[in-house]
Amino acid sequence: MAALRPISLRFRLPVLPACAAAALLLGLAGCTAPDDGETKTYFPEKNQYGTYDPAPQNERQTVFGGGGLNILGSGNKKPEQGGGGGIGVNSFLWRASLDTIAFMPLASADPFGGVIITDWYTPPQTPNERLKVTVYILDRALRADGLRVSVFRQARQGDTWIDQPTTPNTAANMENAILQRAREFRMETEARR
């Protein structure tokens, strides 16, 4: 009996150039229905009885919010917001926070998340005490509730550092100093216009 030889089949599929594929995808991405009020998508939501309403009235929410994803900034920004295309939080609060805690070593700064973390700082007057500050910028608007400061304090006992409570108004005083400096930055910016 003769030995069976495997059959080699080679198929050549037509190759679509990368540019044509990208143009096709962009063309398809641009296909949307006009906003005539009837093409909006709604999502099911629980009613007061804990069951899902089959005909909800609220418009569907997205992960990126009502304005969509804003990567490089938007041209329709209000001037009092102070947000720049480069950072994700209020630029006046960001600059004021960095300016106010400039005497402390910086451990981390995230301008998109709005978090500034300092490293431990030992004041020259009290070498057996050290402080650490975390600043949270929570809003793109320059508002008092758009800022939160946490202050941590440790005291040296022997060779170890022990957590100690801070005075109750330390964080509030630092928040007020940052807000005052942010207002000064905003006034300087408006005066230059």
C-alpha cells in the first residue's frame, strides 16, 4: 500500500491595507442616529418596591458622565472653573495646594486624580515630631467643598515613631490657607485678561 502524503493547502486571503481599514472603522464610528428624542437609550432602574421598572423615565448614564470623555480639555469651559487641558482638577486649587505645602517634601502628586501626598516632614523646632499631609482636590470648580486635607502626626518615643492626634483645627487651617491662595491665583489670572 502506498504511503499517504499530507496535502498542503495554502490560501491567500486578500489583505486590506491598514489605512483603508482605519478609514472604514472611522466611517462606521461616525454613523449615529439623529437626536430626535426617540433614539435615546434608557436603562432599567429599580422602583420604590425594589423591582425593575420596564419603562424607565431617566436617560441612560455613562461611565464618563454627561459630557463624555474629556482628554485634552474642552473649548466651552467656564472661566471660573480654572481647569486646564493638562490636569483633571481645578488648576487654581492645584497650584495653591502645591504652593502652600512647598516647605514639605513631596512623595506623590497626581494631577488627574487630584491627590497630593507629602513625605514625612520634621519641623526644625520640634525634632521629635513629624508631620505628613495628604491633599484631595475633589472638584473642577473653585469651591470650599472641593478640597479636603488630612494631616498625620507622629512623635518619637525611643527609636520608634508613634501615631499621635493632631490639633482639631490643623487640617481646617491648611484648607483655608489653600483656598485663600487659590483665590489669589484666580484674581491674578483675571487681572491679566
